[in-house]
Amino acid sequence: MNGERGQATIELVAFAAVTAMVAVGLQAVLVAWAAQGRAQGIADQAAVMVAEGRPVPAELRHGARIRVRGHTLVVTLPVPLAGGLAGTTAVARAALP
């Protein structure tokens, strides 16, 4: 009986570890997805302003790098993952007329 309890404890700990890793991975995917959406929104709004000859407001540029390359506006947005231990970058493009 004692061996069965020990085995069940090991299985429970292993299951908890796998569940935690899946949760962290899922959280990273959701954060990156949201950042990509934000980057695309910034690109779309900034493209309209640039096309109209207006400056891009500081609130819109906050945390983002906005560049114009030919007829394309490119937004680069840093994405911190795992509580800042890792990171990636979201990049979005919008066509300029």
C-alpha cells in the first residue's frame, strides 16, 4: 500500500510540472498574439497619419519603433515573456499610399 501512495505522489508531481509548463507556454503564446495585434493596430493608425502628413502622437509610439521604408510603414514592438526572463519582437507592416 505504501508503494502505491509513493507512485501516486510521483505521478501527481509530474502531472503538476507538465501542467505548469503548458500554462507558461500558453501564456507566452497569448501575450505574443496580443502584442502582434497591438503592433498591427499601431501600424494601421500610424500609416493613416503619415499618409495625411500628420505626426504620429507619442501615445501611439509608446514602446514601439516606427519606420517608413518606401511605401511601407513598419512597427517593431518588444514583447517581454516569462516575466521578463525572455522576450521576442512583434513586427507589423502597413502600406502607405
